[in-house]
Amino acid sequence: MLGSGRSIDGWRSGRTFSWPVRLLMVPVVIVITLLGLWVTAGQITSDFALSMVLSGVWFGLAGLAALLTAIHWRPLALPVLGTFVVTAGVVTAVLFSATFTDNTVDEQIAVAGGPGGNTELASGEFVGQAHEATGTAAVIEFADGNQALTFSELETDNGPDLRVYMVDGTVDDGSINGDFVDLGGLKGNVGDQQYEIPADVDPSTYSTVSIWCRAFSASFAMADLQIS
């Protein structure tokens, strides 16, 4: 009853929530959802498949918590449940697109010899770690002294937030044992591509190339570089 001292807005629990509190719930829900995903995806295990399962479990538990909150405190239904649904939907769409669709590139990459007198300093074949992979990685030095890392005929699975690392140690499927240089995001999981090596980086000290999934803390593939 309206005369009971409870507002219509807070009839479920007998509590009211001001608009600033409701608005504050939006970034809180987003942060909690993404923080939980970060933990379940990349901190608990380095196994990519298990990380995906744990991420699904986290979304299920978080969604249940959001639903129960909306039922118990109706004024928080939109900022809590609505925000969770939108956040989970966007993240799922991004992960699905990045994981199940190939990104093919066909860059003209530098090779040894050629008009400019390029030199191949090192090369190695890709082997799969968290995912199967084939292709060749090579360090090419140009006549002007600049250097680049090239991938030829690369083929591996796609995934979210894939990076190209040069590592001065070894790489397991879930850990980097040594320092590394981040050459940027992987341009494509299929095809030829080239990455500039910064001038202050000595590639001879980096013996391993890793295609690293930063989102799930897993190495999709690696190549041991052998001096040419």
C-alpha cells in the first residue's frame, strides 16, 4: 500500500535508490564483469579451451547475480541487469568474431637478396602451442640497416588480442620465460605479413617469436629463430 511508507519505486525491498546511485551501478557492473573475465580467462589457467569454459561459467554466475539483484531491488534492474546483458553481449560478440573468423592478409614482405640487397639474419618454422600453426618467421636486414620480422605462409587459429612478441628466452603455451619486445597486434592469422623491428632492438638477442594471446595469457604459436 502507498500509505505504508514505501515508495512505488522501491516496493520490492522497501528501499529506494537515488539516481546518482543507480548511475554509479553502470560502471561498477562493467568493471566487475570485465575484471571477472580477466581473471577467469587469463589468470587461472593457460589452457585456451579451459579459459573459454571458465569465462562462460563466470558469465553465468555474474548473470545470475545480476538477475537476483534486479528481482530483489527493482530500481536497480536496468542499471545492473541491463548493463550486464549489454556488456556480456558485446564481449561475447567480440570474442566470437575474433575466435571463429579468419583474418587473412597478403602483404608484400621483404626477402633475402632482391633489388635492395636484403640479408636474412635468422629464420624458423612456426609450431603450434595453444593452437596448431604453420609458416615461417624470418628476420630481414635492409641495405640501410633497418630490420623487419616477416611471416610467410602463416596459418593458425584466430583469437582475441593476438600480439607479436620477440622473446630472449623460451615460450611455453602459458608463460614467457624472458624479456620480450612487443611488435604490435597480429595483422592476420593467415597470410604473409611484416613487422618493423625498432632501431634500438638487437634481434640477435631474441631467439624466439611468439604469437601471444594477451587476453587469455596463452601462446598460440612460436618459432625458434636460427641464425641464417
